[in-house]
Amino acid sequence: MDLYESEIILDDADIQADLDAEIGILAEMDVEKRLPKYKEGNKVFGFFLPGNKTAIISKVYDAVNETGYPIYQIVDEEGVIHDVCETLFDDEETLIAMGILPNQAGIVAEKDSDYIEKIRQENEEAIEQIINSLGLKSSEDSIEQLKNCCRLQAYMAENNSYNSNVMAEKGNYSDEFITDIDLHNALVEKSGVCTSNSLMFQSILSKLGIPVECIGLTVDSGGFHMANIVLLHGEWYYFDTTLEGEIRRDNQAQELVLCCAGLGSQEYCPYFNPQCIVRKDETLELPQNISVERIPISVVNSFLEQSSYSEKSK
């Protein structure tokens, strides 16, 4: 069976319209011209920058982008000049919390080492439990791999909530342990942020032998986001479990329909700007073979068993 074939017919146009309406909210910003927050000579941080993720502002343009944010000329650590919108800058604490920069100050005390080991054990147990409960199976067949991806994304959309407060907690731990804590938030606590969800999605699919990466993205309205790409049938596809969960919470009364699984750049990139692959100790360039077209919604949703994903009534 090809990824683009299915006997189940859904109204792709209506579902795509719903998706466009949901994601379109991200682009709605006050277009009033904003005053620059930075001056020439200021050091700024950005996850997309090389080395220590820093650059120096060399010029403040009078121009703004389409959402009213100032534009700067910056010079990175390698001497490369960039024209960058203010919304792409991060503070150092955020990059540390994301695990992109090392945390020099936050060191786990020796007495907490048992706690970290407990966290890691619970993570492994949760991965096995979820794999078994969803009936996910290792396979080299692209259709079986897609089925695993879709069932996992449906499970996460039903059970995981978004909680930005967990970001503050991660600052208490060194870079060595942030990933464990973040993963535990999603796997066990069922609460976290986009990094938590991306790590959970990656950890479970990797356990099944499916090629999957976490990717860092920006949005035109400002801010950092993290999602996943999965290699299926020779091409990479976008899977955004965090956005899927937000859409699901807005449509609780309706039957679960996946909108953000198996997306191509044609559907996903008008709303998000993929920047790089994000791993624990490095960032890498995005692969070239990212699919332009999505896997049809009818195919993606043909794998779902509607009554088997929610843990709320168990």
C-alpha cells in the first residue's frame, strides 16, 4: 500500500480549512510599529546562531517587519552578517531551559542523584507501557511506521496538556539532566511544553526503530517552537504533537481527527519556519528531502481506533 492510497474517504478540504483557521491565529498580531529593545553593540542570543548562540548588533534599522517588530543587522561569532527580526532573539535563560546552551549554574546536588535515576527509570517504564497499550510494533514497513506515528500522536493529543510553568523548574538542573526532566514531564506527568512533547514523540518512535528528529522552528509572530520530522518512505514529514493537542482541546466535543500529522512543507511552512535539527548536544542542518506534499488526512486518520487513546476515564 502506498502512503497516498486509502479506502477511507474524509473531506480533506473541510479539515484543512479547520487547520488553517486554528493555525492562522498565530499570525494575528498588532501591526503598530514597536520601538527597538536593543542598541548597537548589544549582545543578543538566538538558537539559530552558531557557537555559543551569541551575536553583536551592528546596526538598528528604521524598518520593521510585517508585524511591526524592529529589524537589526547582527554579526555572529563566525563573523557572518545577518538581518534579523527582533522576535528571533532569545534570552540566555530560555536557551538553557531548552537544553540548547549548557547550564553552568544549575547543578543537581549529590543527594538528588537518586531522584534523577528514579526519573530515568520511570521514563523507560512509561515508554514501554505506552508502546504496549497502543499496540505499537517495530517494523521496516512504511505503512506500519506511519500507523505508529499517528496512533502515538492521537494518544498525546488526548492525554497531554500544555503547561508553561515547567520551564521555570528546568532551570534548577544542569544541562545533563534537563532532557530527562523534560521528557518525564510529558511521559509521566502528561504535562509540559513543546520540547517535552517533541522529546516524548522522538523517544517512543526511536525505541521502535523509526527515524525521527526534534526540530527547532520560529513563527512570524515571534517565539520558538519545537516539533518533529519522521522519515517515511524515503521522505521526511512534519508531526506537531503540541499543535495537535491545542486543536484537540478546542474541539473536545468532536471526534478526534488528526490535522498535524504527516504534513509537508506546503501545508506546514506557511505558519512555521523550520530552522534546524535539535539534539541534546548539537544542532544540525535540516535534511534536503522533506516532502512538499502532506500524507492525505484520509490516510493518516485511517489508523485511528477512536475509543483507545484517552486515559482520562481509565
